[in-house]
Amino acid sequence: MEYLNTIEPVTLEQFMPEVVSLKMQGWHVTQLCAARVPEGYELSYTFGREYDLRTLRLTVAEDQPVSSITQIFPSAFLQENEAAELFGVKIENIEKDYNGRLYRISRETPFKEKG
Amino acid sequence: MAKQSIVPFGPQHPVLPEPVHLDLVLEDETVVKAVPSIGFVHRGLEKLVELKDFKQYVYIAERVCGICSFGHGLGYCQCVEDIMGVEAPRRAAYLRTIWMEMSRVHSHLLWLGLLADALGFESLFMQSWRLREKILDMFDLTTGGRIIFSVNCIGGVLKDMDSGMLVQISRTVDEIERELRPVADTFLRDVTVGSRLNGLGVLSAEDAKGMGAVGPMLRASGVPYDSRLTGYAAYGDLSVEPITATAGDSMARCEVRIREIYQSFRLIREAIAKIPQGDIAVPVKGNPNGESFMRIEQPRGEAIYYVKANGTKFLDRFRLRTPTTSNIPPMLDLLRGCQLADVALLILTIDPCISCTER
């Protein structure tokens, strides 16, 4: 079976309009993750429709706040809290914000530093 | 408005095998809101990818969870193979498929046992787990391990199955199938089981898709989505049809899992009939450089694997989006409006795996 599996870089300005557009086209959020890069964070938002996958790739500076997508896709709240808590990504207005208490961990943002 | 009270539920509860906590907001005995807390045993296994050689990490990926162990190893290996342009030999693809389907049978039988136990139906619990033991024996026979058996490697698998083992698996599958029929009938037709499951926690197809439900939870709402249809391992050569039900309630989720066990028996037989001769692994040289997203239809639903490599033997990132992470948001919707007495059962019907979620 042939299916789409793409990674598409977007800017912060393009990001939310693109997320809204995906919602309007019937995509749902399947995965959200952060990774450390020299510029700050690389955020990957993967959306699924039938068997197709599209990943929006957003690269932001360490202190750059990013809007939560939970107003559009409420089910993203767990994964957004995870990215905020493990990596320290500044995600604003998460619908169910655990404010750093999703995981009982002894170290703050343990995934932020490499190694 | 009726007076509201908050009842803490978990993390230790007789029905929950793993720690999850909910603050249940009740009006009388009706749940109006549920706020989940997880993270009691977060292990940071994804982070270890920066410290372990990418070939060693297969063993870590397998230890994310005891039930989905084989699939996690497979998902990770397929990501790295995709980045490195390595294709596992066809025989390895078939062996992976046989172990994957045996894992599904093992997981679903375990879940049926837990469900029976939650219902207080002890003999049904024991029968379900008695049958599961036979599958664990097949893991033991073919790999030397019963739960975590470490047979995946980048480029294929580490162990082959000889013809005697394949015959033994076929015989065992026939035996379990025969013995499962009365057990399955009890789950699907017994009045006491039906009185607890029928009509409980109805999830519409629209909500299931919109809230990101995966696996039996999604298919029980009538959505025919099964990522085995993407054709990874040997699934492209086999006749996979998504098993669906339409009611979307707890009984539908039970029915889908039972029918998937029978489907797994059929897929195991088909794979054994078609497995080609040949190598079980190809040599892998160099280090991966690039990134890849892969998905596997784990017993509990679709899992998504992401690997980002930098050309060294240590990876930049491994990400595993577990089925339970996707099924918690729709579960919270299901809890709204249910009775306090049904909460434990409803949580169980999504087949939560907190071990996977706390990777």
C-alpha cells in the first residue's frame, strides 16, 4: 500500500494556520515530539488521515514560546505536557496544563541537555 | 447543580495492574470529570539512546514494556533500517510477523484474563491465562525467553525457527483455537459479563477518530484502520483485514480483541505456509544518518516510532508514541457520565499500558 509519510518544515508564522487547515481537511494529531538541536528545539507534529502521515517540523529558539495546539486538537495535551516537562519547551495555553507535574521526576527538564 | 465531590482513584487499585491516578469529580455517583495523573515510574528510556550504541539500543527498546516488547524492538529496528537503506531478508520478515502475531495473542489473552478478574469471574480469568501460557511456551521454544526474548536486530533477526518449531507452533495454535471457543463464548454470551459490558462507555466513530483512538478501541467504534495494512514485515504478503465492530461499547472492544486472536491464528498459519528459505539477517556496516517515522500495529493499537541519527553510533533522538498515550484522551471522554462503579472496568477496556507510557 502506498501512503504519504512526509516531514515539512514550517515557520512559526505558518504553523498555526497550517494546523487549522489540517483540522479542516480531516487530519488528526497522531504524534508530537521535541528534539534538541543547536538552534534550540526541533518540534515534530505528526498528523494522520487514513494511512497518510504528515509531519510539520518547527524549529524554535530555546526561549521562544510556542502556542499549544490543544485548542484545535484537544487530545494533544499529554504529549505537549511531556515536551514541556522533559525538554523545557515553552508551550503556552495547553488546555490541561500540568505545569511540570505530569511526571514525578527528580530532575527538571532531564532531556534538555545532551548525554 | 448537585453537590460535587472528588474521589481519588488509584494509583494502587485492585483492578489496575499498573499505577495510574484519576481525580474523579462526581455528582452523586456520576462522574462529571476525570483528571488523569501518570508519571509515577517514568524511566527516561528514550534518553538512553544518546548513551548506548544504536545496535545495543534494541535491547533497551524491547524493555519499554513486557507485553509489547517484541513490537517495540521491531519498530525501532525498522526505523534504523529505513534510515540506513537496509532491507531485512524475507525470511526474517516472516519470522518477525509470526512472533508479532503470537505477541498479539499473548497480549489479548492477558487482557481477557484481567477483564475476567475485574468482573470477579475467577474461573474465566484462570482459563484465559492458562491458554496464554501455551503461547509463552512457544516463545520459549523458539527464542529461549518467555516475555522479553531479544531476537530482533538491525538487519533481521538473531534466531531462526526450524521446521520442527513451525510444526509445533501450528499444533499449538490449533489447540489454543479449539480451547478458546468456550472461553470466548463465555465472554461474548454470558449474562453476567454482558450486564457489565453492554452499553458501557460508548465511543462513536467520529469521536474515536477525532480524539485519536487507536487499535481495538478505534476499530470497536467501526473504523476499519489497522496499520498492518501498510505492509511492514511480511504483512504485505498476507491477507490482513481490519476487525471491526459497530457498537463502540465495552463489549465491542472485548469482541474485537477476541476476533483478533482468531485472526492472528490465521495469519500465523498463513505465514508458516508461505515462509521462504534463506538468510535471517543481512550484515549492517556504518552508522545511520537521517531520520525516520515508522508505525507498528501493536496489540493495544498503533505505536509510532521516530529515530533521528547523526552519522555516529549514538542517536540524537528516539521517540515512541505508545497506543496508551493516544487512548487516554478518548478514555477521559468515556468516563464523563459513567457511574463510579464502572470506572475501573472502563479504564480496563482501553487496555492501558502504563509501562509503555512511562518509557
